[in-house]
Amino acid sequence: MDIFKGFTRQQITKTIIFVVLFLVAYAASIGLYRIESARNAADFTSPDPGADYIEASVKVLSIDPIKGDIAARIQFTPHGSFDMTGSNKVSQEVKFTVNSSTGKPERVFAKGKIMEPADVVVPVFEGQVSDYPFDRHESFLELEMNSTANPPTEVPLKVNLWSDIAGFNTTATPIPESTTSYIGINISVERSITTTLFSLFIMLGMWIVGIIVLIQSQIVRGKGKMVEIGMFTYMAALIFALPAVRNIQPGIPPVGTLSDFLAFFWAEGLATVSFITIAYCWLTRYGK
């Protein structure tokens, strides 16, 4: 083939092996994305309470471990005898209760009216965000539906919960205390594999850069190599560039996380020591 003209058999073999390995790695990355997408999504459905019930579809909108909030939107659909003549309007007045940390925890839906969606925010009550990127958090969602009659009666409730937030793996499991009209859901949140691997890659990169500039500065100091002005420029730039590199990690909290103690503080320290070493060599050799 003309494309391999001028190449030796050994060069052609190496080229083919490289292309095959690249294609395998590329296919593996696509496979990792599909696995990650499946792990990210939490799809929970409570048991069917029968023919007559109200369905609550919960869509998780955002997860913010720094603020300690999980925001969700709940849409309601009446079924069976609760659906007024198939118009999606509730046939009797009902009261909905949710453990939202913002807004009203209770709302009443009037008879003959469409049940408007409810935006809720539930707190994250376990986990330390400073453990990034290995932090894990727990939350809890409670939903209850009853009539407004005196005395109130239970309204069968079915809950569908869906969460697919980039950067997080979410797991939703029901609690044993759930009843026909009361559904409790435990929500577990942790960083996705992609986020964790990318954070580890950034930490490794910071370590490599810090060690390289340290070795370079020690060679200049120990072997009497010439101090070039360019060394001052890039080492000084590195000291101020590392915080920006640190902050590109997805969803990273302010300074003080586990990742900072594993890499950032060390890399920043190595870069600073290297700059001081180069400055000392320049002053002692050429500053007289």
C-alpha cells in the first residue's frame, strides 16, 4: 500500500499495533461512559397501591454537597377515582406533606383543580464535603398524602424518583416504615467514577510538575548550572497557576479538602521552594 511506502516492516507493525491499541482504548472510554451513565442514574418506583391512587413523580434537579441541599421537583397525577373524569384534576381535596427545608412543607390541592408541581429542597445530613473526591452523603425524602376530611383518611400514594445529575452517583432505597399513604426514601450520593478519576489525574499532574521543578532547582544549585531568567518566569507563574488548576476539579469545595492535603499544598510548596532556591542561586552568584 502506498500509505506505508518507505516504511520498514517493523515500523508498519508498530504503527498497526498503535492504531489497534488506540481504537481499543477509545472503545473502552465509550464503554466507561455508558457504565458511568447507568451508575449515575437512580430510578426508584414504589409498589403499585392499586387502581385508585395519586402518583408523585420526583425529578432531582441539583445536588449541592457544599450547601448541603438536594433540590427536586414533584409532579402529581391522580389515577382512578382520584382523577376527575379523566381530566387530570383531583376529585377531592387532599393535603400533601413533604420534608422540604425551604417553602411550605404542606400544601392543599383543592377539589376539581389541577395538581400543580411542587419544588422542594431536602437537606443532606451526613457526610463531609471536605473528604472530596471521596466524600459520600446521605439524605432523606418523606412524602405523605391524606384527605382534608375530619378525621383525615389516607390517600394511596405511588412515588417515582429519577436522578441523573452529572458528577454524582445516586442511590434511592425505600425505608421499611413506608405505608400506603406515606413513602420514605433514603438517598445516597457519592462522586462519580469520572469525577474521582479526573481529580486523581489533576492531583498526579500537580505532583509531577512540583517534583520536576524541584529537581531542576536542585540541579542548578548542586551542579552549578547557569541560572536563566526564564526559570524565574515559569516558576513564579506556576505558583499562581496551581490554584487555578486545583479549581478545575469538578464540584470541588473551597481550599481545605482531602485532595488539597494529598497534592495541592505539596505541589504549591515544592514550586515555592524551587523558586526560592533559584532566586538564592542567582543572588549569590550574580548579585555581587
